[in-house]
Amino acid sequence: MNQKNDFWNENNESEAPFENKEEKALATPETYYHESESESNQDKKEDRYYEVFEKSKKSRKWSFISLILGIISILLCGTGIVGIIVGIAAVVFAAVSRFSLGYFDKMAVAGIISGIFGIVFGGAVIVFELLAEKIA
């Protein structure tokens, strides 16, 4: 603590790293002594921003594709095999999203649920078609 007070002492101007008194007046001991730390913290914050937001923007496309394919599988489940294929693709893209992000986000979960729904009802349509042919 004494070192900081000695450094900022008015009588000890020769040790100050500032060119004029205005620069010295604008600086505080905290900003001077923590300047290098704040720059490294700023770099860490920028790296964390990139890690969280930019990376997730790029990899959320798989979740979005999974959700869209899940919705399409629900719409096409009446066709049977097409609904099953699209539903399987929705689940696969959700798994790709999981490996890309490191966790299941809400769109990927919705894609899995709707894809499974399309698979189940597509399979039910095929079973009913086969039963109808057998009966007739």
C-alpha cells in the first residue's frame, strides 16, 4: 500500500510514467496498476464472447434443421415411409447439434420430439395399411 502512495505522491514526479500533469490527473492508482490485468481480462471477455455467442450461432443451424425436419415429418407422417425417413433425419440432425454445441438446446429437443412423433405415426400408418390389405 505504501508503494502506491509513494508513487502517486506529488513530490515524486520523476517516477511517474506520464508526460504531463493532465494525464496524471486523469489516471488513478487502480487504473495504472491494473492496466495490464484489465487488458488481459478484456481479451478473456472477447474470447468468451466468441466462444459462447459466435460459436453457438454457427452451430445452431443443426438445431434449426432438426426442428424443421421434425415439423415436416409430422406433416408427412400420413405418407408412411417418407414421414419415417424425415423423422429419422430430424433425430440425426439433433444429435449432430448436440455434438456441435455440447448440449441439447431447445430447438434440438423440439426437433427430436417432433421427429419421434413423425416416426411413430408414420410407422402406425404403415401398420394400418398392411392390416387393411390383409383384411381386404
